[in-house]
Amino acid sequence: MRRPIESTQYANKAYRDLPKAYGFIGSMSRLGKCWDNAVAESFFGSLKQERCQWRHYQTRYEAQQDILQYIAVFYNNQRLHSYLNYKSSNQYEAEAAKSIKAA
């Protein structure tokens, strides 16, 4: 029995060309290498540890709103990320946009 989403789907040319058509760079490492997921894993670890671990939400909507607030208000604006040279996500993106304009 095979999983419905096979890794070969992500390796085929049509799939890899789609992000390129929109100006994105796909990232896919070899089988058994987890490095591409490191940033996402770090984010979800932070979310669980900093926001969700000790909270008990009464409804799914309450959880969604709390997590949205965490991302929009704290994570993107205030939290310093070692991956981004100890800048907030928004600060890093603003500086990157300025450097692109200046070039």
C-alpha cells in the first residue's frame, strides 16, 4: 500500500516548474534529510512552547484567534529570531526590501 502523496510527485518537472513560474525557489532535500523543515519545525516548537502549551481553549475559534494574534502581533513584530540575525520577521523583511530597492 502506498501513501497518497508520494515524494516522486514533488520531484516531477511539472511540480517543480510551478513555483518557478511565480518567482519562488523550491526547496527539497534528499530522502532522510530534515534540514528543509528546520525553520517550520522551529516555528511550531516556539508556538507550542510560548503560546499553546499551558492554555486551554474552550472552542476552536478561540484557539484560532489566539494563535493568529500570537503570529501577527508577537511573532512577526516583536520576537527576535536567531535565524534572522536576531531581528523580528517584519524588521528583516523591511530591511531586505530596502536593500533590493537600493540595488
